[in-house]
Amino acid sequence: MHKIFLAVIFTMIMSSKIFAQQMIPKQIGIEFTYSVFPKSPAKQNYMLSTGLVSYSKNGNYFFGLAEYGRKYYKYTSGDIPIDSFLLSIGYSFYIWGDFMRNVNLNLGIGGLVGYEQVNRGDELLYDGSKLNSTGNFIYGTNGKLSIESYLTEHLVFLANGQLRFLKNSQMVNFHSLLGVGIRYNF
């Protein structure tokens, strides 16, 4: 009887699927994201970011991202490029997920600090006009809503929307971003 019981338990264990552990506290991941500004003109306005995430309890995580962005503004017959170099640090809260946590919805809040450069640092525009300022230190805050889906036990697909407030920016103070990315959890 004892051997039959062990054989049944062994068969049940071998037939069940073993799932990877995801979002373990102190687990670290590296993230790459490509975002666009909605309603971009003919030239592509984009933001590239890369950084680290560190999971805490209940699927929440800290994030630190280095970001580069370019946005063009119309000026008479040409465009003026504005480059942003930002550091984003914050915390993301787990809102919802399926039973196995393969698909998750997170809400992140963070701070931004960086530098913004107008017209590649050149004060003189193509028509002879002169800019008052070609560079500013900028700071602000951001909110991010992201959908995260595990493709494999280590690889995560990201889709997110962000709303940002940047003080001292030559761009508008509030702007939004829509992005996709990939994260690899170690």
C-alpha cells in the first residue's frame, strides 16, 4: 500500500508543471525601453531608456533609468531639436495580475533630474535668430502605468504610458509618452 501511495504521488508530481519563480524580493532585472511622444510630427520624436529594477515584496519594485530623448519643434520653415538627458528614480506598485502573475499591471511614481539641450547647443538658428538659452538643468516627476507580460521565466515584455511634469524645460511642462520595452530578470 505504501509503495502504491508513493507511486501515485510521484506520478502526480511528474505530470504537474513546474513554474518559475517571478518577482522574488531582491531579484534584479535590466530594462530597455523605446517610447514616443503622441502626435509626433513628420520627424520622429522619441525617448530611449535603460536601467535596473530591483523587486521588493508583493511584486512592487524600485527602478532607476537613464534616458535620452529627442523632440523637434516647428520654427518657421524648419525644426529645432531639443535633446533631453534624464535620470529617473522611483517605485512601482503592483496593482493587478493573473493567478500565475504572467501578466501584471503596475503603477509607478518617480522623480526626474537631468539636462536639456536646445539646437545642439548652438545659439544661432538657420535664419539668423538667436536663442536666449541653449541648455537647462531640468527636474520633475513622472507617473507610469505599465502592463508587464512574462514571455519566458526571465524575459518580460513591457508596454507603458507615462505622464511627466518637467520644470525649467523648453518643452511644455506636461507631456506624455507611450512605450514598449523588454526586461531581463536575473
